[in-house]
Amino acid sequence: MYELQTTSNFRKKYKKLAEKNKKLQSAVEKTLELLRSNPKYKSLKTHKVFLSQYGEVYSSFVTGDIRVIWMQIENKLVILLLDIGGHSGSKSVYK
């Protein structure tokens, strides 16, 4: 099992998304549980999005347009949740 840690950016965006949509909140919680147990779980569609100065950054599927952006802390069973948001459009997490 991985330990999940969050950045203030992730917490702020998640709170804003979850307040508006309880169904989305449930989908995010399911995604986080899957990440905790196996970040490469097939339904997460996890893939590397870029390499930062701190390591590889990944994206995992939540819903059709929502993604969780994260990185694994090297040599540890810790996943740092960096961002959450849309896959495309003006609020894309890939910008």
C-alpha cells in the first residue's frame, strides 16, 4: 500500500470540485483508493506526462475529463498528489 500525500494546490482544487459535485467526489475517492493500492491499475489509465526536476509526473483517470496528477517520491511508497482538474480546455491540468 502506498501512502498518499497532497499539496496545497491539490487540496484547494479538490475542495472546489467536490463541493459542486458529490458524484465526482465519489469518483475521486475511488481513484485515490486504487492509487493507494496499485498506481498502475488498468482502469486508472496511468501514464507519464512529463519529467520534472523532482522526477516523473503521472496522470491517472478519474472521469471522462477529470485527471489526477501525481508523482511517486523516490525509493518510498509515497504518492504525492500534485493537481486535479480537467484533461482539456482552459482549466487543463496539463498547462
